[in-house]
Amino acid sequence: MRVDKDSIDYQVNLVALQEMEEAVPMTLRERRCLRKWVHKGNEVESNPWNYMNSDGMPLNYLQAFRIRFGYSNGPWDYWKGSDTELLWDEQHHCFLSKDEFLTDMTNRDTAA
């Protein structure tokens, strides 16, 4: 399917891409992959892996990319502090709070 580069949706996605590039630190590879994703007609706020946060909302492309390729947090998260850190649950493909994660791990251990 060919992308209509003159459509309002496509133009809005390009603006969102530009805003993310200006506001979010990212590697060259992340930037290149994000641009490809958006230029194919996709939104920044979606991802091809259908990864979701703990509320069931889709992660944006960059968040999902970082999880998919091995790093769910980094220097871009320094302001959050360790108390608010969310942990990736590979089984459910979503972020969980530390309490939820530990409870889930305990339940898995007792079920095994």
C-alpha cells in the first residue's frame, strides 16, 4: 500500500516525529528506524510489536524499540528515580511496577 504523503495524517505524523527528535535523546540507529517507521505511514505513538504499558496502552515506537532490542531504560530515564522504575515483563509484553513484577514472579515460582 502506498502512503499518501500529502494527507493531513502523514503531515501530523511528521510533526510528531520532529518533536520527538528534538525532545528525546536517541541513538543514530533509533533515529533512523523511527524515521523509517513514520515515513511508511505509521504514527510515532504506535509500534510494530504491539507492546503495551501496564495500563494496556500501546508503547510509542521508541519505547518498544528499546525493549525489543535489549534496553528498557537508560540515561533518558534518570529523572524518574528508582522508586518509580517500571520493569518489563517479557511474558505479558508490558511494563509492571516493581510490586506487580515481584508479585508476578512469586506467583510464577509457586506455580512451578
